[in-house]
Amino acid sequence: PLPSTTTQPPRQKKNIWQTIFDPIVTSPIVPFFLIWGPILQNPYNKRKWAELTANADPILVNAGLSAVVTVIISYFFYNARVEAAEEASERREVALQDLRTARQGQFSSNASEQTSTEVVEAAASAYEDALRKEMHLRQIVPGLGWRLDFPDDPVSREEDKAAARQFLGLEITEDGNIVEFGG
């Protein structure tokens, strides 16, 4: 087992209700929709809405509702992807810290504190897995190169680029791919 040197405790997993309702309640769009409550409850507006929907072409109504449902579902999937990428980022940070600790233990002058090659290889493998998982989760549409861009992106952090090069022999490209280091 590798000693974990992180100073902050890992973030607690959110349950499904927190995952769904936190982004909705904290969204800046919520007040906009709350304003519509009294307007839509007005009897005159209710009658006009009923007349509009009764006289409207069902194809247009269905297309509009489909568009709204598609946007809502996309929003939830996007939020779930962001949450998963943030958790993967935290796991990558912990794995990198563990890898550094294991590598330092390899060069310790005290024989009882030295770490074995297997421990270092396990830490390197854990870091590589965490890095690959995070890079995968950051890609929204892999073929188009759309990526989630929030802090601690390994593409923009020299610390992660150097660690991948030094410890794993890999390079993180600007488009978020991980390739063998060629130099």
C-alpha cells in the first residue's frame, strides 16, 4: 500500500439527488424561471395558452417539446460528465502525489524506508490509469476534439506534462491525447 500524502480529504460522493438538484438550484437561470410562475398562473394567460395549444399545429408543438427535452437531457449528461471529470482529476492528483512519494522512497538512504520497484511500478500504473481516465472523461465528443475546460487540466499544467514524461515516458498533446514520448 502506498502512503497518501494529500493534505485535503477526498471529496465525498454525492448522491443522485445532489447530482441532479444542486446544479439546478444553484443555476443562475432559476430566478428567470421563478418569475414565470405568477405569470403562468394568471387565468387570462392560462386561457390564452390553452387557445394557442389547441389551435397550434401538433407537429410544431411536438418539435418544440422535443427540443426542450433534448436540451434538458443534454444538460444533465453534461453535468454528470463534468462531475466525473472533476473526481478523476482529484484521483489523478492523489496518484501523482503517491508516485512522487514512492519515487522518493526509492532513493532514501534509510534501508527501512526504501520502497521496492514493485511499489513504484504500481504507483506509476495507478497514475497512468488515473491520467488516461481523466483525459477520456474530459473529451465530450472524441472525434471532434470538444473538451471540458476547467482548472487542473493536464494539457495546460506543466507539472503533469513533466510527470508523464519523466515517470511514464508519455507525452500529453495539446488536443488532449496521450502518446509515447518521442524525445
